[in-house]
Amino acid sequence: MSLLSKFFKRPEAEALPSREELFRERDLPLEIPGLEPFLEMFEHLHAQERVRWADAVADLHRHQLPYPPPWIDAQFEIIPEIVPTWRAEREKRYYRPVIDGLSERIRVQDDVMPEAWLALWDVHLEDILERAIDHLRAQSKGKAFERLPSGIYRSAYGDGLDAARILLPELWSNLFPGQNTFVAIPCEDQLLVAPQVLLPKLVEAINQSMAAPTGPRVQAVILQWVNQKLLAANLQDPHPIAQPQRELRQSDILEACRAQEDDLDPALGAPTPLSILKTSQGRSVSMALWVEGQPALVPECDSLGFVSKSGKPLGVYFRQTLPRIPELKGTPVEIWGPRRQRYVGFPTPEQLERLEAFASPEQMAQIFKNAGSEKPSAPQPSAGLIAPPLSSNSSPVPQHLRGQSLGVQDDAQ
């Protein structure tokens, strides 16, 4: 009999932690404004679900984030949005990367959904994403793109969700049947579509949008619809749009780095300002300016411009050759967005000679002069003249930058 009872004995019910116990463990007050609509649901949750629910409440309370409207109301208001991934990382709400540099978030009216809302709603994320896309699809019916005089198409929805419509390729992927389709979303309220033959016009439209934005910036780089997928357009030299695409990508990186500088801990050191230089061959090269005197927080870039403590330009060198100074080791900086390395110390003149030069100290001084900068801490883009190649077959410098140099600059430029 005891043997049978061992097999047929019902398992004991799992003890359910109370809300008071869970809140006390998380140092939460029992009365939290905005949480009332979700208290009744708590009573119907299992033990693990209650712990997840309490963790979500603690996360919202700790970060002073809003509590969601009840799901019975929110389910009719959710809509997707597309933002730069660096912005999504910075604002710490739920996001899902969809394309290199871009992420999808969920908006409920004026609020962006934190991930903790999922536990309070007790709804699967897949259901929320699907419902949000359905709402955007329904909101897009009966509207169309407008054809610009240049021949490219521009969204004309007028609801500020145009960038999010890259998630609905059925709206734009067949605007140019039988041709390669290229897309850009420079602003939240603008979606541009063009065939390959009109890529120069697309670049013009993107630059115009960046110069006079009509909404929050999203991304300048051109995207391409390939095999039912949207990817960053892989335009390589000698493609005539390779250099414009490179400049658009660099402008996105500059935007992210400038926003990132505001969140860097001053105690770690000084962020190295990023700018774009132009070679005599028409190529753009990103440069971070490293000033002697305190630790430097260096982003990933093409080149490094060094300035002494007294303000004397010491030359510009390719960043990829920096490992030739093993005595100068960087440590990763923990922050959202573009990766940075923290360097303590400053290269000596002998160590700088190990690096591959992009511009001499005299050429660097000319950059500051042409830019009209009294302080070498904020150089502006400047053009260079012809100079001999400086790289070899074993150079770590990327192929598209080999042989590039600013050359001797002319005051007349």
C-alpha cells in the first residue's frame, strides 16, 4: 500500500509568495501610484510569474519609468517605430535590432514601451509585435507615395511613422518593378525610394533632408532591398555612389559619437572630438583629435590627430596602426553606442614614428588654418592636395584608404 501511495500521491501545491513579501525583498513601497490596475491580475499568477511581475515593478520604480495603461486599452494603441540602435541603447526601453544600425521599438501613444511592461500585461512579446505591425498596416491603407520631380518616391503619410514603414516592404518594394530598389529613412517622417539609376538623386534628397530635417533624424546611409531583405547598400569602389555612401555612413557615426559625448563620465578622461577630412582623391576620412594632458576616450575611426599639451599639431596617423605602440594599451569604455577605448598616457615622438602617417604636423596645422580654428581641439573638414602613397602591401590600413594623404594644403582653397 505504501508503494502505491508513493506513485499516486498528489504533489503539494507550490507556495505562492505574497505581494508584501516580494515588495519587501525589493525595498518597494506597498502603495505605488499607477500600479492599481495590475494588482488584481497578480492574484492569478503562479509563483514564478509573481516573481517576474515583482521584478518588473521594481525595474520601473527604480528607473522612474511610467506604468503602462491596462492592456485592454493599450492593445488598440501600440504601433512600431524605427530608431538608430545607439538611441535605443541610450534610452533603455525595449528594442529589437532589425537592420545594421537600426532597431524597432513599440510605442503606446506618447510612451515607448519598456520591457517590464510585458510582465504587467502578461502578454507574449510576439503578439505585441504582430499587433503593432497590423496597426501600422491598417493605418497605411488608402495612402501612397508621391513622385518627386527627380523621379524618386517620397512617403506622403503625414503621421510621423514613415521610417517605421520599412517594416512593410509591400508598400514600397514594387514601386520600380524589375529594378534594384534602394531606400533611405533620414528622418522619422520621411521614407525615400529610388531605383539604381536614380541613386545620385537619392543622395541629393538625403543630403537635403539632413540639412533641413522635418523630424527626428534616423539614418543617412542608403539601404537596399535584396532577396526579400533590407540591408545597408554594399556600394564598393569604383561604384560612383561608393564615396557618397561612405560619407553618409560617417555622418551617422558622427551623430552617434556627438550624442555619446554627453553621457561619458568626465572622470574617465576627455572624449576625442571626431571630424571628417577630405583627401585630394575625394575620399573622406574620419579623424579623432587626441590632445595630450589627460586620458583620451577614442572612438573607432580612420585616423588619429595628435596635439601636444601646448597646442602644437604633431601629425595625423592611421588608427589601425596604433597597435605598433604596444606600450599604449586601451581599455574598453562601457557605454551605449559606438565603441570607445580609454588610453592613459600619450605617445612620444619616437613612438609616433612607428605609425603610418596620413598628414604631417605642417599639413595638420594647415587643416586648422583652413578651418579657421583658433583652438586645435575642434578641427573641421578640409580638403587636401596630391601626395605620394604612404602604405605598403602589409599595411593594416583598409584597402580603400591606402595611399591617401592630405598633401600640402594651399591657402587659396
